[in-house]
Amino acid sequence: MTLPGGGERKFLQDGDTVTMTAWCQGDGYRVGFGEVTGRILPAVGTRRAETR
């Protein structure tokens, strides 16, 4: 994806917001499933290894 500042990323990071919209269609019809938006949260219960 291209970021507003012109940078590029191919992964999601904590704090990112994702919006998905879906629909399907056939001969003479189209059905929309709406839109959903969510924010990527940090994993719960993980600890980083400490380096000594």
C-alpha cells in the first residue's frame, strides 16, 4: 500500500486502521455487504525477550 507521505508498506502495524467493503453481483443484481472498519491492536500476553 502507498502511504500518504509517499512511503510504501506490505504489512500492517499496531495502530493501523483497516476498512473493508464487499459486494457480489450476478446477472441483473448486485448485493452489498456494507463496510467494516477496525484498528489493529498489539498482541495480548506477549513479552519481548530481554537482552542482557
